[in-house]
Amino acid sequence: MIEVRVKLTFPEDLVRQPFMARLVREHEVEPNIRRANVDEREGWIVCELLGEPSRVDGALDWLRREGIRVDLLGDVVEG
């Protein structure tokens, strides 16, 4: 298992989409939200993503393909 700290930035057209639920269901990655600010026009979430390395990498790639900006924060923690 690894844990990656990221900042996810959502544009206006994606703010109302259930991306965090899909991370859990479809990608088997557990998000731990540490800080967030979401309104009708934009949003960002700082969270830790926990999961198997291939699952976390796949989830981050998927988020990027969907149009979400992904900024890695700090080091990867392996457990």
C-alpha cells in the first residue's frame, strides 16, 4: 500500500460530479480529505490517496483524463 498526498482542482463543469465516490468504487483507492473548498464555479481538495501502487497511479491518470488538475504534494509514503 502507498499513500500519496495530492491537490485536486476541479473546473466549473466538473464541480458537481461525484469523483471521490468513483475513486473508491471504481479504482479501489481510499481518499482522506484533509482540506477543501468547493463552490458552484470551482473547487479544490487536498487529500491523501491510499491504495495499491498500481491502483493509485491508475486513479491519478483517470482524474487527469477527466479534466481534473492533479498536483502531487510531498513524498509518497509506502506502508
